[in-house]
Amino acid sequence: MDLHSFNFSCQSPVKVLDMNLDGSGDMKDNFLDYTRKMNLDLLRHSYNTLDNLLERMSKYPERTRCDE
């Protein structure tokens, strides 16, 4: 995959890819815009812990900063 086809600007949406997808070749169309719900679903699948803790964990990426 050619990373030059991605927009890494702070104004563009963050993209995510399900690493468990089957496929090969150009996977660019499999990248989706990040959402907190996606992150929360992943955390719920990965950890068996209190829901309020998972909610807090799912918000963490939104607290990071993008500098250009």
C-alpha cells in the first residue's frame, strides 16, 4: 500500500483499519474514519472490566493533540 495516498493533515479525519480483515493488495478502501464508538467496541471485546472504565479509556485518543 502506498502511504502517499493518505492525507496526514491535522484537518483530515483519523483513519483506522481492522487488522483482522482478510485481504491483500490495496487495502486503502478498508480504512474507516475513527469514532469513539469503534474504540469502545474494541475495548469491550478486548477487556473484561467495568463499563465506566472502558468509557473513560475510549475517550483517551481524543485528548491527544495533532501538531503540523
